Amino acid sequence: MVSTAGVVLCGGLSSRMGRPKALLSWCGRPLVRHMLDILREAVDAVYVVSSESLALPELDATVVV
């Protein structure tokens, strides 16, 4: 059986926006949570790639630094 993984990239420097896009609130939740919910419907495993300096909220996904 083939399994599929999805990856959310959250490791940018935010140099143009000035703050991390993944942490922006939309409908009361960080964008990264919305992305994970959508991705989970299509894949077997979800990974978040992040920089060490990004303070991600508690996520139900494997975080890779």
C-alpha cells in the first residue's frame, strides 16, 4: 500500500510581510491550522517544516526544524 505525505513550509524569513504568514489569524485560527486541516483530507501524514525561531502553536502534525 502506498502512503502519501503532505508538507507545509513555514520557514520563511517574513522579510516582506514583517511577520510569519502561517501565524496570521483567519476566522479565529492561525492560517497554518487551516492548511493542515485541508491537507489532512488528502494525505496520510502531514509534516510542517519550520525555522527554529518560529513559535508555532500546538499542532497535530510532525514538525521538522
